[in-house]
Amino acid sequence: MKSIREIYRIGNGPSSSHSMAPRFAAQIFMEKHPDANAFQVVLYGSLAATGKGHGTDVSISAILKKRGSVEIIWKPDIFLPFHPNGMTFRTIDKEKKIVDEWTVYSIGGGALAEEKKKYIDDTDDTDDTDVYKMTKLKNILSWCNKSGKSYWEYVEQSEGSEIWDYLAEVWENMKTSISEGLMTEGVLPGMLHLRRKASSFYIKAMEYSDNLKARGSVFAYALAASEENAAGNIIVTAPTCGSCGVLPAVLFYLQKTRNYSNIRIYRALATAGLIGNIVKENASISGAEVGCQGEIGVACAMASAASCQLSGNSNTQIEYAAEMGLEHHLGMTCDPIGGLVQIPCIERNAYAAARALDINVYASFTDGNHYVSFDRVVEVMKQTGHDLPSLYKETSEGGLAKEFRCCKY
């Protein structure tokens, strides 16, 4: 299992799979062909179906146009066997013939893979070294109970102490995305002309008494980060761009209201990253592969575990919180209207953040013992995702998006 750095990627929205990873892929391909001055890129499946709304063509062209001309070919009806987010990069000569080509896949959270390589990073260095020896939460929980340690200590043991510097950077960027989102008003990019809501939510929240003030604040924080993502600004994937508002909102609220130190927040981020990493390793965090349960569902599980740890609960209760966060999002479809990471994505971030805090309270009332394990829910989520028809997996062909097909190819 790889580093949690892969769960927390710092970059521009609106989509880790559809804009962030294709941008990385274009950079890799361009560097491989320093003499090329004409490119052709074929987008398949989900990348083609919602590529316009996610800015896939813009992300790729921004890189390749530095070197020469770029032609984008859309093939939304062709799904390559390895993953729904397939793309083929080609160099073209003066006679319009293909000189070289490379097929790569965006597998979720900004990560890239080839069919014969499980993973390649954004500098094209193959990384086959596992950072974590254990990939199931039940095994990690057993290790924690036997050693008397916490999940974040397992992260530190596996990653090394340098992970704290990275998580400090992650937290600063998360806070900035919320702060910027709260201050910014206006309309988000795209044909929906969706107006930002974070600022007005925050102002209204301040006018209420404690209970509604707390809930309204959490909504506002999640909306703020999510709206920054939709605008294409800097955010942190947690575990994806589309779900980037859930975990920051929960941690921002808890630090602000309970005065948790940055060190405790970093440790909560470590535990949350571990939860997301386990799902990525054993199932998927790609909306194009398993639907929104792999994005908002995983984000809620991460935030639930993080808040449960911050509240001083046991390792068993933290596992229970993570299990509930994912279990109660099973089957959630990914059906963005117009292929934009706006409706229902932004609203889902706000609701999942509030749900994560409720889950923490629920888990705190228990001793942590429960029937269905987190690992079992991960297995079910993976199978559920595979059983979902493609029109419910980031193609904007079904569900909420069906009546609003703004982008046709």
C-alpha cells in the first residue's frame, strides 16, 4: 500500500480523475517527446463523457500547447477494459501519421496507471515499493491493540517522521481553501451558472444560537472548499477533488471550536489518510469506477474516523466510525449534471461533513463493537460499484444528469 501522500494531493480542481491526472499524464508524455510539435489525444469512456464539464481538454491542452498543436478526440461510448478513465496520447508527424502513442488510465484521486504497471506517479517514476505492509484495517487494529499504539503511530512508523511536514502543508492548504471560499462570492464557471453559497451560509450561521450556528458553520466550511474546487482553484484531494470539502470542514470546525493543536490535527489527518488508503488499495476511490460512494462515501469515512480520534475514542470506536461513514453511502451514484463538479457534488460535501460529526457522536456512545467490519464494507462497496451501470458512474448519462445533458459529443 502506497503513501498517504497519494490520498492528499495538492493541486487545482475541479476533478482529480478528469483534470488533475490528465494534466500529469500530458506532462509525462510531453517530456518523453521533446522534439514533438503535434499531438493527438483520445479520451475514452467517462473521461470523454464528462470531459468538457471537468475541463479535461483544457487541462491537457494547457500542457501540450506549450510544444505544439493539440487535437482532442472524444470517444464516450468506448470503455477500455482496464478502467473507465482511459486516454491515449499520440505524437503526429508532418504527414499526419502516428509516430508514437501511450495509453494510460486515471484511476482515481489524481493517480495514473498503465495496464502492465499498477501505478505510476506524476513524474513517470514507477513506484512498486509498498510503504504499508498491512492493507486491511482489521490487521492494523489488531497491531494497534497489541502494541498499545494508535492508527497515526502506525502511519508514522510506516511513512517516517517526514510525513508530518507534508501533513502540515496539507493542512495549511485545506485551511486556505476554506478561507478563500468563505470570502468569495459570485457565479461558478460553467453552463449551470451556479452561484456560490458558502459566504451566505456562514453569515446566516453566525446569526443563530449555538446548535444551528455549529451546523451552519460546518455546511459553510464544506461548501467553501468545494466551491473553490469547482472554480478550478487550489485544493487538497481527500480522497478526490469532488469530495475535497468533507474532511477539511470537519477538522476546521473542530479546531476552531475545541482549540485542538495543529499536532492533533496532523494526527487526525494521518488516521483519515490511512482509511482512504485502505479503500484505494482494496477497492477504488474513482467515481468512474464505483460511483460517488468511492468519493463522498470514503471522504465521510475519513472524516468520521478523524473526528472520532480527536474526541479521544478508542481504536475500535474509530474503526466503527469509519465503517458507518462508508456503509451509509453504499450505492451512491456519480451523476454530475452537465459533467460539472457542482450539482450534486458540492451539496453532498456539506451533508457528508455534518454526517461525519453525527457518526462520531454515535460511535462515542458505543463500546466500538459491531457486526459488520470496515473491511467488509469496503468489499461490498467495490462489488456494488462494479454492479452499477456505467450511466451512474461519472458519465452524466443517467440519474440526476439525465434531463440536463448540457454536453453532447
